[in-house]
Amino acid sequence: MRRFGQVLGIRRECIAEYKRYHAKIWPEIERAIHEAGIRNYSIFLRGDQLFGYYEYIGPEDEFEARMSALAEAPRMREWWDLMEAMQVPDPERAPGTWWADMEEVFHQD
């Protein structure tokens, strides 16, 4: 299992709408996330910053393929277009990414 922590900004005027969308995500999106092997997915808000956490439970050698399949899932681009309009990506994120990955420095079960 791999754990991921990521950060992203959000436009303050969009926070209520962002919360509304995430109160009940679309069934197609929920299903695609699950099929990709993502579990324990949470998004936290502090001020105008989002912190996302999830665990990938699939085989390591399938990670890239599963993330590509997730990106191609029905309605995913529509969902991302709505969310990205409310978000502010970190200018120091890795090329080709939207959320900025964080380094895990401590973990305890």
C-alpha cells in the first residue's frame, strides 16, 4: 500500500460550492476512484488550502495504468473541469500534475 499527501489552493469564493459538490460526489466518480485502487480518500480544508490524503492498495506495477484509467473514466474530465475552476495549483508542483505531492516524513499505524 502507498500513502499520498497532496496540497492545492482553493479560491475562497468557491469554498461553499466545493463543499457542496463533495458532500455527495457523482456515482461515476466514486466508482472510478474505487476501481483505481484508491481507499481512505479524504480532502481537508484549512483557510484557502486543501490537503488530500489517499491510499493506493493495488499492485505497484499497475499504479500508472490505473491512474490513467481513472483519468479516462466516464465523466471524470467533466468533474475535473468543475473542480479545477475552483482550485489554485501550487506553482512549484511537478510538471504535468495538478495537486502538489508531499513527502511522507512520518507514519505510525
